[in-house]
Amino acid sequence: MNRYLIVGQLGDGSFGVVSKAQHASSGEIVAVKKMKQRFSSWEECLQLREVQSLRKLQHPNIVKLKEVVRENTELFLIFEYMEMNLFSIQRMRAEQMSGTQGFFNDREIRSIMCQTLLAVQAIHKGGFMHRDLKPENLLTKGDIVKVADFGLAKEIRSRPPFTEYVSTRWYRAPEIILRSTHYNSPIDIWACGVIFAELYLNRPLFPGSSDSDQLFKICSIMGSPSPSEWDEGYQLSRRLNMRFPTVVPTPLRQLLPNAPPAAIDLIEQMLRFNPSDRPTATQCLKHSYFTETNNVAEAGGTTTALYAGISTGQPHNPFQLVSMQVSMPNGSFQGCVGLRANGGSPPPTLCSSSRVFSPNSSVPGINPYANVVRSVPQGVSRATDNDDEFSF
């Protein structure tokens, strides 16, 4: 690790400390995550979920894990450096700009969601589920969005039962709230749907203070499912002695008046109670919200960075939003806005004592949402149970 000069700490979580560092010879800025756990062998290091998943996942919208270095019993994960995360941008826009001026416009939201879904598509096609998607784990640099923090990633082909208490509460799918141990990749689609709605809403969609309150808040907007819609959900709820509430739901179109009809339709599909009824990431990307001509930025159209106009201490370079070619099983289509999905990352570098290895990931930061964007219930701070989060 003498090849890197630590220039500042970025975060401290239950599993590791993340620092900003500079490569001694190239001057490249990176993020270094020093794991708190001690590792007696290289094989033990390679069993880490974060390392296992990112050795296999290479995509422009997944944060790159550049190296894994073990010195004696200490393990260091070297990531590409990203300037901010989506939650930090939401918070700073809310604090520094008045009214709705500081929040994301439709063009920005389309770009953010397209890039996020492209990453999720790659994660699922690569045989993994992320299990902790949330704004803190969407890192940004200019207009680029990358999914980070694969500490809870799990192989889809793994045999159930799975850990029943994963993801962060506000982004937890109903089957996780009801402690299912046989969930799968649709839990990531649910989390993406919640993030999608929050970008238009400018505040948390389901800010539950407990699992029962979380389920109530979901039903108060989406309505309670019928037994014919989701029989498994009723079986799970009976085991926990929980009931779906009888409520008059608030329609999403009323809650999100600035969202176009196509966005409302896609969000509603992503937030279906029955996991088997949710679209895949590929199906989401084929939705008219992304594919209709009037929803697509012209190639070469310009805008400014997602955090332009807010004080971050970082230079604000303008960027381009471009029409994106998205590869599908039966061909390809143009329709998404954001980073052009080409290129790729070189394979990871491994290093023990001076041995190295490189994949793709990182980790974002905890902050109470109560101070961020209007009306979070008093006494409810941003849900962080389970988490090991950093911003970099």
C-alpha cells in the first residue's frame, strides 16, 4: 500500500474505513476501503461477496474495483473515485436551492434511471442480485451514474433460504418486509421503483419507522394486495401475525403531479406486490418512458452535471447526455439517456502482500433524510439498519 498516499477519510462503517488516496506514481485519485476484519489467507479474501461479485461484473454503470491488496492480515479494496452519491446531491440541492428549482428535471431523472437500470440489468445477467439499492449506493461523477456497494450481493443461483433481513428499510420489497427467505432479483426492481418515484417526489416515498409501519406506508400509496394478487404475501403475513391494512390509497399520479404518464405507469409496474409480476430490468428499459422518441435526448445534446449549481468543493464540468444503444436479447434499441454503454473495464488485479487484483464497486453515505427534503415524519431518520455506507 506504499504506492498510495492517503489524503483524507471519506467514511467509517461497520465493515471498513474508506479513504481518499492518490497513486504515488500516476497521481490518480482513488478510494481505498480498509476492511476491519482480519484475513489469514488470500482464499478468505476472495470469499467476500463484494470481491466475488465485482470480479465478474464489468459495466460502465458499475463502479470499478481496481485492485484488492492484502498486506499481512489487512485487506484493502481500491476503487475508482466518484465525486458524490445521489442522496448527497438530493440533500445539497434541497439545502441550497429554493422551491422546486433545485430538484431533478425530467431529463435528468430519465438519465439517472436509465443508467441505474442498465447496471441492474448487467448485475442480474451476471447472475447476482444487489440487495441494497438506494440513493446512497448510486455514485455520480458529472452526468455519470454508477451502482456501488456490493457488500450484500448474492448469486441468483444460490439455493434458498436466503438471509431474510437485507436491504435498507425504505427500499425493502414487501417480500423482504414479510421475512421471505425465497426472494430473488425482483427485490432490486422494487428498490429501483422507489428511487424512481423519489426523484419526482423530492422526498422519501415510504419512510417507515419499523417493518409494520413500512408495510402500512406502502399500502397507503399502492393499496393493499388481494389474496388473488399475492397469495404468498398473505401466507407470509399470517406467519408474522401481520395484516395488510384496509386503507384508501393515494394514487401515484396524484402524488407525483410532475411525472409524465409513462413514468407513472412504469413505477406502478415496478412496485407490484407480487415479485413475479414486476418487470425485469430489460423490460423496464423497453418501456415507452425510455423508448418513445419524445422521451429521448438528441445525441450530442448538452446539460450540466447533476450537482451543478450547488457548492461541493468540486469543479463542475459540463457533460453531454446522449441517446444510448441498449443491447437486448432480440436485438437493440435506442432510447435511454446517459453514458453510452460501450467500452468496459479490464479484469481485476489481485495482490497479496504485494499481490493485486481489480473488479468494480464502492460505497456511499448515511444522513438523516429528515433535514433533506420536506415532510419526513418527525423522529424518523433515514433508515440505515444493516448498512455499511460511505460517500466517495
